[in-house]
Amino acid sequence: MASLIQRVAGQARQTFRMSSLDPTFKENLKVLSTLMENVKTSDLNLKPRNTGQTEPYNKSSSVSAPVTYMHIWEDEHFTMGIFLLKHGCRIPLHDHPGMFGILKVLYGKIRLKCFDRIEEGTMDPPEDVRLLGSKHKLTPGRFSTEQLLDGDTGTGGVLQLGQSKNNYHDIVAVDGPAAFLDILAPPYDPSGGRDCTYYREMDIYQSQGQAADSAKDNVQWLAAIPQPRDFWCDYEVYPGPEVEL
């Protein structure tokens, strides 16, 4: 019988080799998300790292990377791997242009803050935002959600992102180290217009209409920045069952 991660990969290929406009795409994505929800560390031969750790990672004094990546699979349709975050470490706010994705927390807790993509050219930043962001490309994002995903309880551990929904997000490991399984489709490809851009929030919201009644109903302007110096990844070999497609 095929391993669970093999079935996840097979479903991912079936889902993402079709157009998102295909009438069966959403149903296939739902099947894939359900399979992802069932994945556990034991399915990947992955041992949780120092889950009792109470001291956060000290970025200023450590030479080790805050994040480790384990590559599982990549083809023209999707990429799949595992991210391991040390306690307190953050994957900075970034985007996934033209991409879909599913994230499943395997152990530990991660906090995500997400923004939806707004079509470029539909809004102009207000004067105060333009002045603050004069040295950066400014992009509007609508606040979507801020939530805690707990991989230890077996519930609430999955997040989907779409070409617009949750397309910008940052990820922080809280209360100890954490790890998540990640699928992105199609893969990043700078030559194909799918490069990863990092952002910082401008802390100035702009209402898109009279109905907006709180900051979270409004648009947050995001300034494109270089990759933060305190964020980088090292790599480890994936220890789990081999994937063949």
C-alpha cells in the first residue's frame, strides 16, 4: 500500500496539473487538504526537535539557521517540503505570486498573520503612506486572518492559500520549536514571474469604503524589502518514505 505522503503527492499532482478554472479543481483541492490534515510526524519518520525548549532562539549570538528545510519533491506542477522552525523564529511576511498552497503543522504551534492580494492598479496609497514608503515598492493587502495553528492537538493545523486569499503571510513558532509540511503550486520561478518578495507592514490602514469600521476591515500597505538578514535556511535530508511520481 502506498505511503500517505505518496498519496498526498499523487493528489497534489492531480490537482495542480489542471487549471484552477476546471470545474473539478475545487473538489480535488478539498481532497488534497483532507489528506494533508491526516499527515503526522510518524508518516514522515520525523522526530520533533526539542519540543520542551523554553528559551527562544537568539538570532544575534547563533551561527545556526533559524529555519531548516527538508526537500521532498518538486516538478513543474508543485513543490513539497518540510520547514522546521526554532522557538521564536519567524518566516518574514512574504508573497506567493500566482500560486496556491497548503500548510500543515506537524508539531508545535505557529502563529500566522495573513493578507489577501488586491489587484495591482486598483488603489493608490494615501499621501502619508507614499512619504513613508518612498524608497520601496508599495503593495496593498487586505487583512485576512491572524490565527494560531496547533500541530500537537491534531486540530486546526492546516491553512490554505490561493492566488488572492492569504497570499501574503508571516509565520512564527511560539511556545517552542515547530514544523510544517508545505505544498506550493506551481513552484517559485523568478524567470517565470514567480519570485518571492518580502514585505514590512506600513502600520497605516486605508479604508476602501464607508462600511469599514475597524483597522482589520481596511487595507494595509506593504513595503517591499530585501530578505531580512536575520532570516535564512539551512538544509537537511528528508528522512521519510520516498515519493515517486
